[in-house]
Amino acid sequence: MLNENTNPPVEPQANVSEASEEGSLNDMLQELRILLQGAQVLTAFLIVLPFNQGFDKIQDFEKWVYIATFLCSITSLVFFSAPAAHHRLVRPLVDRILFKIFATRMILIGLVFLSFTLVLVTQLVVSHVISILVSIFVTIFVSLLILIIWWLFPLAYKERL
């Protein structure tokens, strides 16, 4: 007999699964906080850049690289903030697994655009400070670094599991 202060018995397996899902969701949100802060700082830098003295002296090529960098950075912010907007609009969250799938996709797409942003901002800075020729080599290096560390290592690790 249950009184109003007693909860019905819950199967242990259900508790383990819920705890695992909750932990997994918390891990994902922590990762998102890190990515979001980095993207916000980079975007803030890109927003103020054209208003700095001397920006109008950059080459036309660099202006197009700047525009592409800025658009990729803004796009990454849109995708990184999409899970929070989605979560707020559909509260209470009924299907956590479906939300995690959606959020994971948004984070991965945001990572693609953040990767492009980092590569393009490297091109922009190095071409302005040193030369376009040097910036090509540095940009290739940064591209490979991001590709290997952010994409290939995790995918190889996932394959081993």
C-alpha cells in the first residue's frame, strides 16, 4: 500500500539508463559551453575589426576573406546556440534522446563552421602581417591541425570502441 509520500518502486535498470542519459546530456552541455565561449570571443573580435583604424587599407582579397570568416563565425554561433533555443521553445523536454540527436547535429555543424572560421582567420591575420604566400603555408598547417585533432583522432578513437 502506497501513501502520498511514497514513490512507486522503480526498476533499477530504468534508473541506471536515466542517470546515464542525464550524465551524457550534461557532458554535451559542458562541451557546448566551451565551444560557444570560444566562438563568441572570435565573433566579437571580427565584429569590431572593420571599425578599427587601418582596416580600410587591407587588400580586396583580404576583405573577401574577412567577409567569409565573419559569416562562418556567425553561422557557428547560430548552430551552437540552436540547442538552447530549441530546448527553451519546447519545454518541458519530452524526448531527451531525440533532443540529444538534434543537439549533437547542431554542434557538429557548428564545429564545421568554426573550423572554417579558424582557418580563414589564420589566412586573414598572416596575410596581413607577413604575406599572402606565407599565409598559404600557415593556413594549410592550421587546416591539417584542425582536421587531425578535431576530426580524424576522434573518429579513429570511435572506430576502436
